Amino acid sequence: MLRSRAARLTVLSVAIVLVVALVATVVAAFVVVRRPLPQVSGTLEVAGLHDEVTVTRDARGVPTITAQDPHDLFLAQGYVAAQDRFFEMDYRRHVVAGRLSELVGQNEDALDADKVIRTFGWRRVAEAELAIIDPSTRDALEAYAAGVNAYLDGKAPSQIAVEYTVLGLQVHVEAPEPWDAVDSLAWLKAMAWDLRGNYDAELSRARVYASVRDVAKVDELFPAYPYDLNAPIVAAEDLTSATPASAAGELDLDDSGLQAAIDSANKALDAVPHLVGEGEGVGSNSWVVSGEHTASGAPILANDPHLGISAPGIWMQVGLRCAQVDEACPYDVSGFGFAGFPGVVIGHNADLAWGLTNLGADVTDFFVERVEGNATVRGDGTARIRARTEVIKVNGGDDVTIVVRQSVHGPIVSDVLDVDQVGDAPMPDGTSDRGYEVALAWTALAPGHTADAVLATATAKDASDIARVGRLLDVPSQNIVFATTDGHIGYQAPGRIPVRQTVRGAVPSDGTWPRPGWDPAYDWQGYVDPEEMPRALDPAEGFVVAANQAVTPQGVGPFLTDDWDYGYRAQRIRTVLSTAIARGDRIDVADLNTLQNDQRSPYADVLVPWLLRIDIDDAFADDGQQLLRTWDHVASADSAAAAYFAAVWKTLLELTFADDLPDGELPNGGSRWLEVVRGLLDEPDSPWWDDRTTPGLLEGRDEVLYQAMVTARLTLTQQLGRDADEWRWGRLHTAAPEHPVLGGSSVPGLVRSFVNPDPVEVGGGSSIVDATAWDASQGYGVTAAPSMRMVVDLGDLDSSTWVTLTGTSGHPASPHYADQLGAWAQGTTFPWPFSTAATQADAVDRLTLRP
């Protein structure tokens, strides 16, 4: 009995020890994850301030900063950004400087990214920019950096971010180095890279050509913009600047040499991390409605940029206010900014609201270079290849040294990552004894004034100020829509846009295909004059819609690109607005919030009538088609028909194109593919419908439509269950923001679950106004989405609304890390107070920063 009791006591003692150890572990973990959370109330001393600064935060942690002068305003913004999001800032600066391996250690993907970004030289360009920007912008950047460093001073990494503690388990983590102005400028290069225009389409044309060997067939997969169906941003009669469009010439470039060089370049460029987003769905919606059609009698502006999803989200909400707004301190602005950069990128001040969408201008070209030794062929002579050595430090590993080479056109990207060289590819002149490389020409690799543009927008008051912003905003090229409190609405196209010469040949020389670097006729001929960039003020129809569609009617204005989004989102927005105006409705903020969440599918409008013509005799297989018969074409999260239709669309693309296209070029299902299929539906015997892997069988349109529906029914039965009525689009289509460093599958599940918010079911889809894009070649998960939503009423700024994807904080333990995600997923927004009285009334926390 005593022995038995002793045994029980021993077991109990062990259990107590284990419980105590577990509690201690939990307590320690609690302390570790909460240690970096910032002080948001009371008083703090901050080195470098001239005077006291007040920081109020609302219920979602959004800061409003009030200061006596611009220096203190931007210093405090840097301090607050570092409080909430320094690890995100530090991660970004390591990426854009090609130093990611220093942060995360020995990782093949990180090293590949470093090699390519060192080849681009983003930080080198940023260093050159610092010398040419306006002195007031430089002052703002340096004040911001001083604020960041004031926060970092004296703090151990574990006090700054929990990510450093986790990384410290595998690599050596030192105190972060001081922030500087160049760190902020270099971030703009990453933004420009992800929003650079037709780069992907240019590569894709070349790669597809290698498979189909027919320029005309390639053109069928890149159809012309449907001007007769989807209107451009600005009508010809509303343009206040218009020049004839430049003609597209042609180029004779041998396919085999082109393909080998492009494949090499593609491997390298795929290694670049995407900090803003990539691929199908990266775009935006914005529109502005004149006050003659609104309930307030003043313009209303809406914007929701479609970017990659991440945790934390891309944007940081902030208000920046001078205590006394005057010439010496002109800032009174609120909106969405980037952690790591001063000012507000999208938002409004007391006089003007503005929104941005990606213009998509063609600002990159690939030049295939003939290489002889350390030179490239140029006409009858050669041009020296410049070279420099870059040393990449690897945390916990050996340094890696690379040689970066640059032709007259730009960095040579085809040999950055140990890829095979193109030594014997034949070219038009029949030679094959030279090497071939690919250089990238990109407007962002020349120093520019985008930083000036960001700060100039914050104090803009009218169309002339926005025109000045347009002259400064070199990259990325963005559509600017704007509205003023005195009743004007307008549009401005900015950007540094290359001018290309017309050259006759087998394929166009307009930038849609790679170019022969050895022929100077294909060199850029300068840039479009900023005064010739399209703009409009108070258009006759009473609204402007800019959603990545064509900017001007065909043949009007400077040549910007031929690779537009195909305009289905834009046209749906136009239809809803013009219908409301025709009815005499008075549009308000709630109406535009509703329109931002519109889930009408243009894919269904095009394809469902054809699907319903197909006879399906089997009752089980017919269940899916029956859903389509009563569907309203709205891709809501709870829609069974939307789930089935998505599976049909995915299967249809695979059945139609997988046998013809090379790996990596399968259809992503975006607006281009909708336009391709729309054209093919009228060609029932097109060769594209036939499956080349079934010799002896010749499939046509109706057979493919039938197989797509039957296969989709079987696929969803396995994924969602036998009862088709119980399917839901949201079960397939989830938004899952992921931490950029600790959120991946190689990280332990406990850590992933801590840093990654729970996935949320959403409706919408690609080329739908509620643009939760998905890649049909991969799966149904959201790849890009509205990164924020805002609606601004210029008649009552305090009645405006906003929401961001996750939350304001970058600390996973913060209540504001993902406290807006649920509202975002449901399509709801929060009040956006602006006036001093309203922001004070909305304040939950108040922090005073003292010198």
C-alpha cells in the first residue's frame, strides 16, 4: 500500500513538474511574443524632436500624428512605423538591397534572390536618387530615418520583433543596423518591379512561340483590346492632351536563339521576391463620381488596389497633421502608406482625394545581345560590357561572390543563376559562333523623382498640382484619379514611358516581343513628353473609371502599351454607375462600398449561355449544369453555382490549352484568357479545341464544353461532397495571408499558426470588381486581392470609410495584427474620421513624444 502510494506520489510529482514546466514555457512564450509590443499611451522621450508630438490611435490602432513642423512630423512617423512594423521594414530593406541571405541564413531561394537583385542594383540606383531629389524630400526621408533609429536605440532584437527571436534559434541575430534614407528609396524599386507592366506577356509570347512556331497563333492568345466592348478610361473628347499613337513596327528575330536566351533570363527573374504582388489579379479599381450625381453634392472617390496578400498587409493606415497648417508646415493628410517610407501614398487631404491604379505601361524590354568576349555587337562595331563584383554575405555560411555584367541596354540577367549559356543558337544572319545573352532595359534603373511625387501629392489641391505630380512620378506608372472639395474630378497618366522606333520585320517592334540588341534601330528613342501624357478634367459623362483598362481610344495619345487588362472589371463599374445616373439616383458612400464588393462574373456572362446549350444525359453529371440554369452569375462565397462554374472554367482551360503550351505557360484564367475563349466560342472547329494527345480523335468546342462540365462535377464531388446543392464557392476560394519569412511550409506548424491569420472564405474572383484573383493553373486560393478599400466623400470627409486587408500592426501578438481581416472578407468598412474634432473623439490611446 505504502509502495503503491509512493508510486502514485512519484507520478503526481512528475506530473506537477511537467505542468509547472509547461506553465513556465507558456508564460515565457507569452512574455517573448508580447515583449515587442509598443507603448501607445503616456509619454516617451524621443531624440531629435524639436517640440512635442501627439500620437493618437483609434480602436484599430491607426495612428494620427500631430506635430509643429515637417521635421517632427516625419520623425514621429518613422518612430511610429518602427514601433508597429520594424521587422517588415527590415525584411524589405534586406530584399531590395540583395542582402536577404544576411537575414535568414543559408537558403537557396534567398541566395538566388540576392544574386538577381544585386544584378539589378536597386540600392545603387536609390543612392543616386538621393542626390537628385528635392531637398525637402531628402529632409523628410532623413527625419523619418532619425525617428526609426530613435526607436531602435538601445533595444535588443527581442524587444523589437518576435521574428528576431525565432530566427535566432537558427542563425546569429545582431541588433538591426541603423535605418537610412536610401533604405526608404530602395523600397520604391521593389514596388515598381511588381507593377512594371507587360514584362510577363513579353516573356510569354517568346516562350509560347517556341511551342506553336506561328506568330499568328501566338497573337490569338494575346488578342487585341476589345475597344468595341469595353471603354477606355478617357474618351477622346475629354482628353486635355492628345497626340497620335506611335505605330507598331516589326522585327525579324530567329525563334531558337530567342527561346534559349529567354529561358535563361526567365529562370533568373523568377527568383525575385514579390513584395507587392505578381501575376494575374495585380491591378486595381478606382473611380470618381461628380457631385452633380451624388447625395452630398460633392464628388465621391473610391479606390481598392489589388495586390498580393500577406501578413501583415502591404498598407499601413496613418494620419499626418501639422498643428497649424501653413506654408511652413503644409501637411494635413490621411490615408495609406508603406512602412519604411514617409508620407501617404493613397488618401486625401483637406482639399483633394486621390486614388491609384496600375497603368500597366510597357516600361521594360528584353534585348537579346550578341556577345563576343567582353563586348556586345552594335551595328558594325562592338560596345564594351561593364562588369563589377558583388559580395553576398550569408548568415552562418561562406560569402558568395558574383560578377554582374551590364550591356548598353541594361543588366545582363540571363546568366545570373548558374543557367546554361546560349552559345550556339542560330540567328537571322546564319551565324552560330557567338554567345547570346539577355539584357533587361527598365525605366526604374535610372534615378528618378518618385519620392518627390509621393510627398507632393500629400499637399496637392487641384488639377495643376496633380499634373506636377504626374511629371514627377517616374515609376511605377500609375493612373491617378482625383477629386477636389470645390467640385472637380479628373484623371492624370504619369510615368517615364519609352519611345520605340518602328522597324519592319516578322514580329512587332512595339515592346511586345524581345528586341535584337545588336541593331541600334531597336534602341529606345527617349521618353514620352510628360505634357503629352493623357489627362482629363470634369469629363462630360460625370465620372472617371480607371481599372487597368486601355487609357485612351485606339490610335489616340502616345503609345503606352498593347498589353492592357481587357477591361471587364472597368466596364462593369461603368455599367453600374451609368445605370444609376440614368435613373437619377443620388450616389452615396454606401453605394460605392457596395460597388467595390460587386461579384458579378463576366466569365459567366460570356460562357454560361454556351454551357447551357450542351446536352448532358446522365442525371448525376447534369447536377452541375442544373445549378447554372438558375444562377444569377454572382460569385458569392455561399454560391454552389459559382463553385461549379469555377471548376468548369479551370478544366476548360486545361483541356483546351495544356497540350499546346510549354510548362509554365498554362492559362492563369485572367482577363486575357476570358477574351481568348470569348473569341474561340465562335469557332467550334478551331485547332485550339483539339487535344493533340488523342491521335485519331478531333475534338471540337462542344466536346470540350461537355467534358469540362462532366469532369468538374466529378472533381467537386471529391472535394466538396456528392450533393451539389451543398457546394460553396468560399470553401474552395479562401484568402490566406502569409508571413513572408515565418509563414511557409518549412516552418514548424506552431510558428506558422501564430504568424499566419486564419484563412477566410471569400467570394469574387479574377476580373470581377471584387477582385479576389485566383490562378486557374494552380488552384482556387486567392493570389491577389483588394489590399485595402477606401471611399472618400469630398462633401463630408468625416463620412468617408476605409478598411485594410489585415491590420495596422506588424506584431503577431498585437490585437491589431489581423483585426480588420474579418470585416475586409465580409466587404464591410470602418468610419474614417479626418477633422481634428472627429479624430480626437475617435481616439482610444494617446501618446506624447517629447524631445
